[in-house]
Amino acid sequence: MTRYRMATVVWEDSRLLDSEWQSVKSALRQRRTTRAVSIGFVLADDEQGVVLAANRIAGDVAGVTVIPRRAIVDVREVKS
């Protein structure tokens, strides 16, 4: 079985503003991203970004998250 390192990735994610009607000025005041933290098995870490799997059994994975390199703030290896 392939051994994958575990890492914590801090990254900037988009967010959805309220779906109700509001002024443009109000919408622009709320313009910001959301800081997300993901942890998992690192399937890939290259110039495109990081691919994490939350779960794995033998050769199968589940809960895969693809994080673009431009969104990544920090990557830290989880020591066991």
C-alpha cells in the first residue's frame, strides 16, 4: 500500500453572499473571501495545487478536495 503524507492546508475560498435583494454598495461592503482549513492525505502537491483525500482504504480514496495553488496560504505536514 502506498504511504501518503498527511497535511493541513490553509486556503482562501470564495463565499456566497445572501441571495436576497440588496444594494450594490451593501454587496461590495461584504466582499471578502473565507479562510478555510483542510486536512487529509496528500495525493498530489505540485505547481497546480494540492489534492487531499479525507479518507482512504487500500487503493481507494473518498472526500477528495482539489485546492488551486493560487488559493493556498500555507501547507504544513501533520506529524504522527
